[in-house]
Amino acid sequence: MPAVPPPTPHPTWKQAWDAALYGADGFFRREAPAAHFRTSVHASPLFARALATMTREAGLDTVVDIGAGRGELLTALRALDPGLDLLGVEVAARPPGLDPAIAWTTALPEAVEGLVVANEWLDNIPCHVVEVAPDGRLVVVHVDPATGQETLGQPLGHSTVAPSLAAWVERWWPLDAREPGTRAEVGSTRDAAWADVVARVTRGIAVAVDYGHTAQHRPPFGSLRSYRRGQEVDVLPDGSRDVTAHVAVDAVADRVGGVVRRQRDVLRELGVSGERPDLGLATRDPAAYVRALAGATEAAELTAEGGLGDFFWVVTVRD
């Protein structure tokens, strides 16, 4: 009787995640992100206005949007400041109907003098997931893309596992061998991706905006999530839905010499205020009062604690 070959192991989380989002028929090649989740860009044009202000105050005239979706941020910037040079970077083809003044590419530009922004991009950069096994060893987690069923693979330190994984975990997300089931999302791929972007900025500002965590508040069981049509759904790297995980923003900032700030603080400094307008305006100019109230409501959402205001900005200035 012929020998039965061993079953093909499932891919690592990083491999499955990458194929699901960026493979030949991956989620972000087919789908418009705005159809599945709402970001600060979609919440209010005040977000674009703040970025335009940041750009001009720095004496810059170019904005590059990494992970540009279908050009929503760039379209808003074009309406606010037609004098800005705008470039969208996205794995998907140029959206139909996009203003011809907005440039579009599927590859990172070689060099940029301007503001480079990536809003909720790093959370979609696939990374390895590691877990403390029952025997206390730290191992790489594999997943069946069709079912989401996970299996434990090789331990960190094994010859087939990159040594950099263990080094990153030890420095940025140490796990206790006495707590089986605890896990980490190894952010070295995010660090490297953002370092590559920042290195292309010859003069200007690089801003990564995302939900994340720092060393004092790592989620003990990781933060993998999936979203589809505006709803959180079961995590599954099959290409039918988004796959995301919070970003270890302190590690990213350390890699690029960036400063970590909260969105609410940055936006308030850039003039985004959720303060309600004076009621006296309602009598003097009701239409103006309604507009001011709407703007204050949008600003409040962008800066809210427990919401978008908690997002982190990793800001790197390149002179």
C-alpha cells in the first residue's frame, strides 16, 4: 500500500491574511473600503481640513495618501485646497470618476517632498500571530483560511522561524510562559512597512493614523477582527471580509523616530473644535447656527474619547 503523504499544513496567519487582502483576487483589490467600515475620512471633511492645515503650516504643497481607498480623502482635499498636489497610493486601480487633477499609483513613490498620510493602513498590514502553547513555548499560529480553525506551529527559535520574530516579541510584547493561550501580533512587518514609507520622505511630514496600543496596554489575547458591510463578523482570512489588528504604535514610532500622539490632541491644535456655537447666533443667523452646530457635532466625533479621538498619530518630521 502506498504511503499517504502528510497533510499540507495550513498557512501562517500572516500568509493567509496577506492572500486574503492583497492576493490576485484579494479583498482590497475588489472592494471599496468605505463600503465596509467608516473612518475619520468618512466621518467629516474636518479631518481633511486639518490635514490641509498641517500641510500648509509646514510650508508644503503635496499630500500623498497611502491606502487611499477610492480617493475620498484626496477628493475632500481637492475641494478644500485646489492648489495642493495630490497623489493616491492603493493596490486597486484608479477609481472611475476621480478628479483628473489627483494622481494615482499602485506603487509607493520613490521620493516625496510633502505630507504623507496613512489613515487606517497599518492595521491591515499582515503580521505573524504567536501564542503561548500549553507547554509554555511561544509558537507561530496557523489558520485554515476556509474555516478560521487555528493550529499551533513551530516554536520561536526553531530553524524555520525568523529570529526577528522572537526579538520583536521579547522587546515589544513579552508573553508569560505560565499563561497558555495568551498571544501577540508581531508588529515587525508594520514597523518595516512604515519605515519604508518614511525613508521616501526627503522633506516633509509622515503621519500614520490608526487604532492601536502601547506597551502598558497590550491586549492579552490579541486584537484580530474582521468587518464586512459595516458590521463586525467572524475573523476569517478567506478574502470575503476585512482582516485587521490593532497597531503597536510605540514600536512603529521607535523604528522611524516618530512621536506618538492622540488624534483628539492633534486635531484640536489644528482647529477642530467640538465646542457648541453660541446660542445667540441662532437668533442672529439661524442658518449659520445650524452649520456651526453640524460642524461642532462632526468635530466632537473626530475627537471623542472612547472613539475616533483615541486613535494614535505617529508623526515623523523630515527636514
